[in-house]
Amino acid sequence: MNPIPPPGLREQKKQQTRTAIMDAALELFIGRGFTVVTVAEVARAARVSEATVFNYFRTKEDLVHDRLDEFWVRVVDAIENRPDGTGTIDAIESFLLAQPAVAPDTAARERLLAITRMITDSPSLLAREGVSYTAAAAALSAVLARTTAIGDDAAAAAQAILGIQRSLVDRTRELVLAGIDAETLNRDVAERTRSGYAMLRNGLKI
């Protein structure tokens, strides 16, 4: 196992800047709309230059979906560094079930609803989400090929995992847009996570 070492001070400062830019961008996007807000406005809100924003993010869409990219990095890490004797599917399922509850209070639910609407109403954000899934497929395939005996079926297994995750995301968005309460939402997501990965566990011997 090769756990990721803690970041140094310089890397911590870079991450703080990245997070501050993303947080400022999201507040503006929620408040005024993704299409309307400019990168220059995001830079002013984050108290950095526009060039600094582009040093961290290639496109405006990246300001929204960088966290999705980071999510897949953590999934791959959970697979790569799973305890000895733990199957890949078990490692992914455990990682997902350990995530914080979604929208634990009214303010968080309203924020999640606004973000969900913003993404589902934006063709460019949905396209950028697809880019993240494509990159995730390659990363998952590589880690499965490296850490399991699945061999040439690694790409197919990666797509199966992504299929389950897409279904969970779609279901979550459906419930959020329908105004389902947080307790029901989190219970439904947990149940579907378990049932989805049980299906993979029964079909994929990895």
C-alpha cells in the first residue's frame, strides 16, 4: 500500500487558493446564473487576478466540476490503497457509504437544489461532466488492471462501475428536483449504493 503523503505548506496554500476560487465562483453562479457570471467577476470575488483563476482552471466549467474530478481521484485512491484482502467493489462501496450526508439542513438543501438546477440546465456543464466521466473511465481501468487479475476486462469493469455511479447521480438529482426531504434522500442513495454494488459484486469477481 502506498498512502498519499500529506501536502507540504506550499501545496496547502495552493489548495486553499483553489478552494477559495471555486467557492467564490459557486456563490456567484448560484446567485446570478452560470452563463451570466464572468471569470473576471469570479477573480474579483476571490481576490485574485483573472490570470490566477486560469492558472488553476482551464475553463469556466472547471470551476464547477473540479470537485467531481477530485472525487474520482479519491475513488481511485480507495481502490489503490484498499486493505489487503478487501475486494475492489467492497472498497468502492465503503468509500461511498462513508461520504458525508447530503443536504443535512434547509440551507444545504436549497444550495444543492440550486446547484442541481444549474448543472442540469447547462449543456456546457453537462458536457464537462461527461469529460470527467471519460477521464474517470481511463483512471479506473488503469487501477483495476494494475491491482486486480481482471486483465483485458479492466475497461469493461470500469464502465460498469461508472454506470452504477451515473445511476446514483441521476437518482439523486431526480429526488433533489422533486423536493424530497434530506432523510429520505440519504436513505435512498445509501440503499441504491448497496444494491448497485451488490449487483456488481455478484457479476464481477475482482
